[in-house]
Amino acid sequence: MAHEAPDDTAVVTMAVLFDPEPGTWGMRGDPYVWWAVRDRLSSTAVPPSVDEVTALLRASFGEVVGLDLDEAESSAVYREQYAHGGMSSGMVHLDTWRERLMPLLVERARALVKG
């Protein structure tokens, strides 16, 4: 009977980038987008380069919100699926994602990958 050595190369998934959550959000829809992107990537291994992580994050954001963060000209967009009450309910603040949230996730990835 063969004995297998323990696997010390456990796969780190993209979900680790989303913990802890930011202390503040731009609008009320932002945390729902955060959770949706996290859930979408929860079983995806962290790619070997920061550029690949960035591309994956941006593509997942685009799928969740329905637009390309770089190409959208508005500072915010309404998405009914993220409307759960409150004055800015359902609003996703694209500027916050461009200036703070996406850079935060990329910086966390930078700490995990070498390239």
C-alpha cells in the first residue's frame, strides 16, 4: 500500500484577494458586486502574474456588472440585481472601482505572485 506525501502545494484561489472587505464603499451596490465577483472567482486559482490576475478581475467585473470598467464613461451605473434598499441602492460606483477597489485587489495579488 503506497503512502502519499502531504500536498504542500495547495492551490491559492482568487477568493483570498477579497478578504478583508474594504471599510467603505462608493455606493450601496458596490458590496454586492464585490461579493458577486468573489463568488464567481472563488474556485479559480490565482494566476502566476499580476497582469493575468488583473485581466481576470476586470473580465469578471465586466460579466457581473455588464460593462467594461475601462470603456464606461459614466461614474456610476444602476443594476437592479444589486438593489437591496437605501438611497443609492443598486448603484455601482465605477469611479470607486477604478480608483480604489480594483487597485486594492491588484495590490493584494501583487503580494501573492511574482510577475
